[in-house]
Amino acid sequence: MRYQIILVSILLLVACNSNKKESDKQRFLIKGNDALSRQEYKEALRYYSGALALDSCYVDALNNIGIVYFESRKFGESVKYYDAALQCQPEYWDAYLNRASAFYELNELYRALDDLEYLQRKIPDSSKVYFGLGLVNTKLRKFNDAIIAFDEALEIDNLNAEILVNRGTVRYYLKEFELAENDLRAALAMDSLEANGYNALALLYSDMKQYDKALELVNKALVIEKNQPYFLNNRGYIHLQMDKIEEAEKDINGSIVFDPQNGWAFRNKGLLYMKKGNYKAAIAAMERAIQLDDFIDKIYLYLGNAYQMDKEINNACEAWRESKQRGEEGEDMIQQYCN
């Protein structure tokens, strides 16, 4: 009888300790999440590490450390923590989604695609999965597949302005300007503070050579998100088209200061150098753009033009052929200079 009483006491002690451990883990997680929401990354890591000291396989803490590194643009480091979370819990879907986002940023697009296609089989009713597939296929220049994925996402979540903005952007790349404008305006009707919608619409109007309207729209985006590097860069591009060289240079340089990894800004820096007649600097800027992001619209066309102006015809022809291979412009230049 005494043995049984002691056994019960031990069991109660174990239960109490277990409950305290669980409570402490959750407390660390909540404090870490609060710090993360304030972008206090060092503090967030401290709390999440405290949770992991209690349970090395606490998947919520592992996943959220991955988010800390992701938001700090340390994408390779974030992948390690998503991997660790999935080793502990192989069906932790959020870690798959987050790892796909990290692979996307690392330009490891087929690894991102693997994760998303796996999730598509496991959780086929998730709009986030189809949205991710749309983004990855866009970067792979599989625009029709991207449209299909965004369509699927909208079937599940038809009031999501961000999905409409991205489908509209793909339609812009396909030169389907009317359909693109319809998507972007529908997105802005849903959410008038969707800055990316104004930015994409500005690029569309710029392509239609309606520069004043384009400038008005990108300025609206910058009111919502001041100093956003992609918006600054696009305003610089619009200024370039308007031959406002000083304004263009200020915006493009500002964009690079805020995000030195923005390949699109280096493309526009190259166009700026071309306007100034400095073709070697233009070539260097555009080659830097390609190193940062091979996806960039018309980059090989512009690189070919810069080589041609610098009288490097063989290099120009190689760049124009790449532009043509990507389904962009270049055929006319090849016919004129390369045969």
C-alpha cells in the first residue's frame, strides 16, 4: 500500500513537471512571437532558443527561428531550421511552405517547386500552395502555368487582392495589357492600400508610353510604402523614359542603397549609363543584374544593345539570341547585325 502511495506521488510529480515544461515552452514561444512581430530579431532568437532548450524538437520554435532568419534575408540559414522542423515532424505543412519561400529567394526554383507540388498533393485546398506555385512558375518564365496556379488560388480565395496583383503582373509580362489592367484594378477595388497593385499598373502604363499616368500611380505606391526599393526603382525607370535623368539617377541609386541585391535596379542603372553614353559601365551594370536575378525583363535585349553601342558585335548577338530564346525582343537586332 505504501508503495502505491509513493508511486502515485511520483506520477503526480512527473505530471506537474511535464505541465510546467509545456507551460514554459509556450511562454517562450509567445514572447518570441511578440519580439518577431516587432522585428526585434535578436530578442526573438533568445526566446525561441529558450524553448528549444526545453524541447529540442519543438517544431513551432524551429519554424519561427527559420522565419527570423528569412526576414533577416539569411535564407540559407532559414532552410536549416525548416529542415530541422520537418525532421521532427514530417507533416508540418507550414515548414514546407516556408522552406519553399526560402528556396524561391535563393533562386533554387526547382527545389521550391518540389516542396509546393508535394503540398499540392497533401493539402490541395490551400490557396497559399497555389499562390506559391504561381510565383515559382512566374520566375521560371512558365507564364501559362503561373496563370493556371493563380486561377486555382483565386478559386479557393477569391477576395485575395495579392493573388490578383500577381496574376495581373503575369498578364503584363504576356503583353495581355487589357486583362492585366482588369486584374490590377480589381485588386485595388478590393484593397485600395495594395501598393504592389499601383506599382504594377504604373509599369503597364509606362509600357503604353503613358508616362504621366505611370508616374502618378507609382507615387501612390510610394505614399503607402515609403522608400520601398522596387517602387523607387520603377519610378526611376519611368523618369528615364521621360528623359528626366537627374530624377532617374536619384531614384535608382536610392533603390540600390535600400536593397543592394535588387537586380532590376542594376538593369535600370545600365539603361541610365546608356543614356549618358557610358557603354562599358552599362554593360557592367547589366551583367551585375543578371548575376543577381536572371529573370529580369528584357535584360538580355538591353545588354545586347549596350554591347552593340560599344562595338562588341559578337557579344551583342549572343545577348540578343538569348533574349529571343526567352520569348522577348531581339529578332530585329539579330537580322540587322548578326547575319
